[in-house]
Amino acid sequence: MMLNLPNLLALIRVAMAPLMYWFLVDRDNTLFAGIHTSWLDYFAALLFVLASTTDFFDGFIARTWNQKTELGAILDPLADKMLVLAAFLGLMVLGRANPWAIYLILTREFFITGIRVASASKGFNVSASMAGKVKTVAQMIAIGFLMMNWPFDDTLLWISVLLTLYSGFEYVVAYIKAVNAS
């Protein structure tokens, strides 16, 4: 097991996810006494932005400096899922995110994680497509708007749902093609 810089960044992201969730949902905590809830939103959003930034850099560094590891292949998507899960569940608890949208997004995330595990066990490489990357950006933007409690209708969230479902469909098609080709 090699703990290189990309893996360390992913571990930092894993640690930031529950901290961000805490700022979103534990607003009656005595530690937060006297702090306006908007500041808790700002702290949560700052953690989310920092964690999202580590996601970009751990992948960039791993590819550029040839530091890809088996641990990183497991840790990076796990850290991503933990961050998205913490953000969306926290926002749902606050009543800022539509529960159906969150259900669809999280169901897709778990389903595709299962496909990735199945693919890896068979030696298939089902990597993230461009739609998957666009989906991630759309989710990050929707989460940012919702965390900051900026007024907008659910349009951004539902756009990210549609992109999430579409990229999930692409994963399923890629998996089926890989199975049929073997």
C-alpha cells in the first residue's frame, strides 16, 4: 500500500465529508452557539469547495506524475461518493434539496459503484466518460448553490439528476459491451 500525494488528498477529502455534514445538520450544537446559521452554510460550502478541489488535484497529480495506485483507484471514487453523499443528505435534512432528486442521484451512484466493482473483478476497465465528468461538475454547482442557500428553483438540481442518470446509462452500456466482448 502506497500513501502518495494523490492518495493523501483523497484521504483528506474523506475526512472533510463528515465535517462538512456536521456544519450542515448539527446547527443546535453548543459549539455553534452565537454563530449565525449563514456562517455554518459558508463553512460547509468552503469545506465542500476545498474537498472538490482535492478531487481535481489528486487525479491530475496521479496522471501527470504517474502516481496511480490500486489504493487510489479505490480511495478516489469512495471519497467522491462520501463527499456527495454528505452534501446531498445534509441539504435534504435542511429541506433545501428535493428528496426524489437525492434518491435518484444516490441510487445511481451506488449502482455504478457496483458495476465498477464487478468490472474490476472481471478485469474490465469501465472508466468515467465525459458525461460522468459533466455530471460531477453539474452536481458540484447544484450543491454549491444549495449550500449557500441562494434562491433558485430546483432546475440546477434536476439538470444534475438528468446528467447523473444519463452518465449511469453510459456506464451500463460500456459494461455490457465489455462483457459481450470478452
